[in-house]
Amino acid sequence: MPEDFRDYLRCSSPVEFNLDEHFGNWWGIREIKNIPDEWGPEIGPLVPGRADQYLFFLDHCFWAWAWAISCADDESRGKVVLIAGIEHDKVVADSFTDFVRKYTRSWGDVL
């Protein structure tokens, strides 16, 4: 697991359902799931064969879309992806720290 994401889970993740000012629900450590367990087996070409190594940590507006972080031991490690439907999935940040900086500065930067 990327170190900055592990630190977030250990020190800052919520303990109950919450919505921030952008209608984002930051998942507590007990809600964190990988893509297949939460989304199912159908996933676009962005994370083929590695979907089980991506963990969802935030969804928008009661699951309109969500963000997941790569915990793989390859070049994708730490990258945050937007999962919004096969044709809209994309990498939005190079690390969890970068994602949080973008989200808090102007959350549209991670869409």
C-alpha cells in the first residue's frame, strides 16, 4: 500500500458516513474495497488484470463515480484513478497526496 495512503487510513480516515462540501463521501477503513469487490468484474481498459489491486476510498454523490488508488507493485503504484464508467475512467493524480491537494484546492481538477 502506498505510504501516504496508509498514513491517511491510520490517522485520518473517517469512522462513519460523511459528506464533504462537494458531496464526496470519504470511506472509513472498514468500507475500503477493491474494484471487483465494489464495482464487479466489468472494468474498462484503464486497469485490466489489476483491478483487485486498486482500492476505492471516496465516492461522489452517493456513487455517481468514485476514486481508487493503485496498490500494485508496478508503475501504477500510488496513482489515483477516477472510475466513472468505462469511457470516462482516467488517472487523475500521481499520488494520494497529490490527489488530496488537487481535491481540496479545486475538486474539479480530479474529474
